Amino acid sequence: MPELPEVETTVRGLAKVLDGQVIRSVELRRADLRRAFPDDLGQRLTGARVTGLSRRAKYGLIATDRGDTMIFHLGMSGRWRINPVELGAHDHLLIETNEGRRLSLNDPRRFGSVDLVATDALGAWPAFKALGPEPLGGEIGGQWLKARVAGRTAAIKLMLLDQRIIAGLGNIYACEALFRARINPRKAAGKVSRVRLDALAESIPAVLIEAIAAGGSSLRDFASPDGELGYFSKQFDVYDREGKPCRGGCDGVVRRIVQGGRSTFYCPSCQR
């Protein structure tokens, strides 16, 4: 599933061709993705000018001068394509601008979604209402983390994936951040030391910033809107490296376990 860096990469790519442009037409090439497209999506977007693009957690936001914001989620396999030469069976939403640019939302598995919400009501939108702070917003520190996980017996890895604590952090980058902070992903969150939490508070934004700079990770179907594949996967220290030597300078071997139905990769020698 595209995570925060992949969504951020997508939003930045779309902004280059969509920000400030007038939407000339909207074509729905099927009725739904994970759920139905808004009934009035075409009516409310056609003729509107895009006033800004941004991201909240793993959602992309496209704001217009009509006071609406289109919210998209890429699901498991979604991506935007800019000026596709041909449209295929998985291009489900097509937007054209006055400049003649075409943007296609392509989603083979159809686990993505598109919603249209009044911009001034975004904070109250159900999916956003309970979200925690952004990991790149500067709010997360060791003391802040300590307060959030105090007394919690759940594994620290699972706590990091709780969107009510940190919005947008996903499985891949949680694994990488825990490795950098030398924290065992199975350790009870409330028992992680303040020193380790300080290190984690630094490693979370660091790994995300590096991944964004690398264009995200080319896992399965993800590519940025211009078709370029991200290459951060080549820099993974532990994720998807089961059985390979640790890159932390020890003699350990990366191990894979399952937590909450998801694969966790870590070095049992470095992360105690």
C-alpha cells in the first residue's frame, strides 16, 4: 500500500500540472472504487480552479476555488497518471484541464477512494477527525511519545501504526524507524525508555524525509504521476530483507515476524 512518502510524492507531482489550473472536464469511467464516487463530483469540479494540493496522513487533497476539496486515497494499487497515451481498463477517473493536460486515476484493485468535502469542514470529516499529528509537523518528540504510550502493553510497532497517535506512518517506515532507534518492535510500548523514544522521535521524520527525496518506494504497482519509480527501497535497512545481513554494523541477520497481520522486519541483535 502506498504510504506517506508515496502519497507526498504523488501530491507534489500533481501540483506541477494541476495547481492553479481550471478543470475543463471530469469523466467517471466506472461508478465506484472501494465505494461510489460522489454523485455530484463532475458538476462541482467542472469549471473550478485548483487552488492548492496537500496531504493529510495517507490522503491527497485537491482544493478548488468553489470551497470544495477532493480527497483521494490510493488504496493498495492506485496511482495518478499524467497525460497517459492510452486509457486502459483500470483508468477509472479522468480529469482534463484548460491547458489540455489529462490526469487519470488508475487503480487495478479498486481499493482506493475519492470523496468531495467542503474545505472548511475538512477537520470534521470522519476519516480525519480522529487522526493524530503529522510525523513531519514538528510536534513529535521523545516526551510527547512517552506521554502517548505510558502504561501501554501493546507492542511499540503496533502503537506506531495507530493513526490516532501518528497520522500517516505505515508499516514500511515504522520498521525502518524502529531499526534506526534500535528498538525491538515487540517491546511493550510503555516500557520503551525515554532515551530510545528520543531516538525514535528523530528517526521517524528522518526516514520519511529521505524516502520522499528518493521518490518513495517502488513496491508492487506504485509509481509517481510522471511514471518514475521511487528508489528508496534500495536503501531499506530491514524491510523486506529477511535472512540478509544486518546493515547496522553487527553480525545479526534480519528476521521477519507477523504483528497485527503485517510483516515486521528487524535485527534481533541491534534491536533489543
